[in-house]
Amino acid sequence: MANQEQLEILKKGIGEWNEWRKNNPEIYLDLSYANLKDYLFVDSSNQSGMYGINLKGVNLQGVDLSNAQGWKCNFENANLCDTIFCGASFAQSNFENANLSKSNLSNGMFGKSSFKTANLSSANLSSANFFNVEFIQAILNNANLSYANLERSNLMYGNFVNADLSNAKIIDANLANADFSNAILKEAFLSYSDLTETNFRGADLSGSDLTVTSCVQTIFENANINNSRIYGASVWNLKTEGLKQNNLIFSRRTEAELMVDDIEVAQFIYLILNNNKIRNVLGTIANKGVLILGRFTSERKKILDAIRDKLRHLGYLPMMFDFEKVSSKDFTETIKILAGMSRFVIADISNPSSSPLELQATLPDYKIPFVPIIEAGQHPFAMFKDLTVYPWCLDVIQYDSEESLIRGFQKGIIDRAIEAEKRILEGKTNSISTKNINEFL
């Protein structure tokens, strides 16, 4: 129980208390179970009435405040290092810029309080209630927040390096720009929280609940989110190098569990499974998409436009990529994506510089019909012969003019591409031929 003599000294004022502490450094300080409202003076200078008890700058280092009670207490700039707040209740109190390093706040009640810029390094905050609390720019490195309640709290720019937040409840909280490097968040609840530019580098979030979180430019490098729930997570430009992300559950709790091993892929797959429009779009591309390759020079674009218009007329979805306007050196990645979404490819190789890089990057890897065309009198680029070894590369079609190309388009290009597609599909379904070693004995 609280030492009444010590409470009376504290009641005389912060200056007298701090001086007494300075002269009596060895005395054990016991304010446990004290109701500070009954013993401490009210700050009459506070016109706003926000804080009823002013302990600004007080030295309570090492004091036992376990199970003590206070309301709207002002501990701003106070020295609370090694202080015991175990089971204490200090709702709506101000701990801004206070030193609470190595203090014990476990099982305490601090709802709607402010710990802005406070130092809680190596403090024990396990199972404490910090509902709707401000931790902006607070220092909590190496702190123990396991099973703590941080629901609706603001942790922006906080330092949680090496902190233990396992099983913590951090729902609907703001973690933007906070640093959780190497922190432990195993089975923590982070649903509905803002994780914009949050640093989880090397952190362990395995088994955590990341449902409906906002992950924009979030850093997950070398982190672990295995077995986490990610339904509804919005992910944009994540940093995921070295991220462990196996068995991610991207379905609702009320649905059969759907798992995937990539948080960014999960968002896409779920949209496909649950959005008829997206499924229809992908189906349309797969059945009707035709990639047109060629150079968009003034003399060639007229031919490519004619091909595009004819494909539209026949009910196909033409896709063209203007290489002439590309400045990036890695544009072939875009071509490979488009080729993978196409039913077949038409490549105009009339100009000696037309399409060699694009064809070499796509034709060997995609078993879909490639229909090369060339203007009469011209010759394919030198390396084209190497590509003809692939059975899905059809014979080159020569054309004298735009008009003749369009007149023979259906039979010379479309019909041949569809026939080649059938052969490719048959080859994929053919059974594998096997022989018994005994036949060779």
C-alpha cells in the first residue's frame, strides 16, 4: 500500500518532491494502490481543464505505482525510468516526452493517453490497454508489448525496433512510417490498419491478421508473413525481397480457406474468382486477343492499321505496341506479357529492323501460333531462320499490297492460325509414349 508520508511530500509540489528525492536516493518509494486524485494538487493554472493533476517534470524513477489510479494526469517531461505501473490506471493522461525506459506498465490502463516522443525503450507493456493512444515518434525499441491492446492508436513514426508485439491487438491503427525492423508480431492482429511505408524489415509476422490493411510502399524485406491472413489487403509497390510468404490465406474467415504464396498475387486471384467482369475480360482476351508486332514507321503503320481494322471486323481484339515511342530498354517484358495473353501473334517482318528482338524474346517461350508476314521483294532478318524450327512459327506470308493482304486475310492468316492452334492443343493432350527396358535386352 502507498506510503502516506511520501504522498504528503508529493502533495506539497513537484519542486519539493524532486528535492526530497535528490536528498534521499536510497529510500524505497511506494505509491501502490494510491488514488492520486485524493492526494495530489489540481493544476489551477490549467484553464483548459484537460489535466486535473500536474506532475510535469516529476522524478518518479523507480517508484512503485502498481495498481495506482489517476485521471488526466500530466506526466510531461517526467522521469519515470524503472517506474512500476503494473495494473495502474491512468486514462487520458499525458506522458509526452517522458522517460519511461525500463518501466513496467504491464496490465495497466492507459486509454486515450498520449505518449508522443516518450521513451519506452526496453519497457514492459505486456497485456496493457492502450486503446486510442498517441505513440507518434515514441521510442519503444526492445519493448515488450505482447498481448497489448493498441486498437485505434496512432503509432506513426514510432520506433519499435526489436520490440515484441506477439498477439498484440493493433486493429484500426495508424502505423504509417513506423519502424518495426526485426520486431516480433507473431499472431498479432493488424486488421484495418494503415501500413503505408511501414518498415517491417526482418520482422516476424507469421500467423498475423493483415486483413483489410493498407500496404502502400510497405517494406517487407527479409520479413516473415507465413500463414497470415491477408483478405482485403490493398498492396501497392511493396518491397518484398527475401520475404517469406507461404500459405497466405486470402479468403474470408466464413469461406473455405484459399491459400497462395505471394501477397501481391493473392489480391489479383481473389478479384478473378469473385468478379464476373474481370473473368469475362480475361476470357475475352484469351479467346480473341491478337498481338500485332511491327515497326510503327510511316510506311509500315498503314499496313498495321489495316490489319488491326480487319481483326476488329472479324471479332478479334487487336493489341498493338508502338516500339518507335519506347525509351525503356526492357520493353520486351511488356511484349512477353501481351504475347502470353494472346490467342495468336501476327508479326510484320518487312523492314530488316522489324521485330527481331520481340520475336526472339517471345516465340521460343510461347506455344501459340506466330504468323509472320512480309512485303513482296523483301527478305526476313538474318536470325529469323533460327526461329522457324519451332512448329508454331508458320510459313511466311508474302503480300504485294495492303489490298491483297486484306483480301486473303481470312484464309491466309486467320484460318491457318486457328488450324495451327488445334495442332498445338492436340500435341499438349497426346499421351506420353513409353517403352519397357526389357524390350532392349
